Amino acid sequence: MAELLEVTDVLVVNEHEALTVAEIFGAHVGDDYLKAGADIARSFGVTCIVTAGSRGAFAIAPDGSQVHASARPITPVDTTGAGDTFVGVLANGLAEGLEIESAMERACAAASLSCLTAGAQAGMPAREALERHLAQA
């Protein structure tokens, strides 16, 4: 796993995965997923994005600086696929040249939208639905 992380620019993990990865590499962070993300970022020179459900997402750079994107307040129907939606929209935003904070905000909005419909793929919003949702905010 270390070899993969050393050639990774951006790593996206949920809070539980962050704790597990940090533990695998010997970090003692307790249940602090932000410390875990910071340890991963520093140790491997990656930007570690930790998704945290209703708390949004946090990007932690190797120098320890952080960016936070809030989740939209919703009453979820089904959270299945929210992480996949987040990663897909984040990757698309970064590929289109967005700064990480803007890409994360779009990804959090899309992940929130995905929770309003049952099913992983069925919940993934089309770009047009995401654009309408962002325009309403």
C-alpha cells in the first residue's frame, strides 16, 4: 500500500478508512480521523480528503493545511453510493481545472443529492440536476 500512496496525488477516504490506513502505518491517532488524514498526507506527500458524512469533507495537504466543504443539510433516504458520487464529481471537477475547495463543494452537494433517492446508481445526480441544486443554494 505504501508504494501506491507514494505515487498518489489525492487520496479520498471516509473517516473509518482514514483511521485504518493511519493505523496500518503505525500512527496512534485514537478515533481522530482528521489527525489520521494529516498523518497520511504528511507521511506520503498526498492531499488526503476525508469524507465525514453529514460533517462534509476535509482536504488535508502534506503541510497540514486544511480545507473544509460542508455537506448540504438533508434528510437522507439512502446513503448507498454517496461516497462514489463524491469521488466521481470531485475527480471531474479537478479534471476540469477547479481548485480543490470548489471541486469538494460540488462533490459534497452531489453526494447530498445522491442520498435523496434509494439505490447507489439511481441516486447519482445528472450534471443538470447538480447545476440546478447549486444554483438554488
